[in-house]
Amino acid sequence: MRKIACLFPGVGYTCDKPLLYYSWKLLKGLGWEIIPVPYSGFPDKVKGDREKMRQCAQTALEQAEEILRETDWSAYDEILFIGKSVGTVVCAAYAKRRGLRCRQILFTPVEDTFRFASRQSVAFHGTADPWADTKAIEEGCRRLDIPLYETEGANHSLETGDVDQDIKELRKIMKTVREFAEKEGRS
């Protein structure tokens, strides 16, 4: 069975940061082919500016189209998209635009994510995330019946500032990622 996972980072949260780095290592160990989808060229001072967020998503989506242009999705039995922040919008919009049946892991989604997200998703959110309103994220997940895992007091990186607690939380998150990835036939 051929399985592919694509990593869609955030504006400043690259694939070498914990959530994406450990997802990459975990999935690689489970036999998934991994394609990182790095993008760049974002405007400054994006946080809190909806228009700049949309610009970021559009820029990233255009770059993702180019990066993934030659990927033969029909060659895979399982497709998994993992997005972080604006990457959740990009992965969901890309899948919808391409008509791909894929599962999605949404790390710290932003509100626009739910315009495109698949019901075959799981989401993670910190209740102290300054980039996304908790009630809006909860409502988006509830509306699409997406399981939501919240980290109390965590920021947009799903960190609380307590390193020991953050490592424990990262372990729980990766356990959920593993369980989600190991469920076959859902895409």
C-alpha cells in the first residue's frame, strides 16, 4: 500500500519545528512517503490582519500548486495532508481544488480553514492562541464534525511556556497523530 503525507507549514512555523518535525519522523517510520511543501515571500506583520492572512494563504497555495505539480495522486492508496496555521488553509484548499480524497491533520487552524476542511480531519488548538479565536475554532470543528484536541493555556505553537508540560503535551499529540495515520481506508 502506497501512502503519502504532505507537510504544509505556517508563516514562521517551518517543517523543522516540533509539530511538523515529529509528525514527519513518525510517519516516515510508519512507511509514509513525505513531501514537505515549503513556501516563502509572506508580508510582514500578518497577525491580526485578515487581508494579509488571505494574501499569505494565496501565496502559499500558488507555491504549493507548483511544488506538487508533478505529484501523481492516483498512485497512492492513502493521502494525508498536515497543515500548521495558514498551512491548514492551504492544505484544505489545495485538496478541495484538486478534488482529492485525503485526510487532514490541522495543527492550530485559523478560521478560514473551515471554508475548505475535510470532515476526515483532526484538529489541535491552544486556548491561548492569539491567532485564532477559540470559540470560532470550536464552532468550525463542531460544524464539520472534526475531533478537536485543545491544549489549555497553549499558544499558536501549542506551547504553554512550561517545557516539561509542553513535552508531555507533544507526546499526547504525536500519539493522536499516529492513531489517525494508522486508520486506513478513510481517505
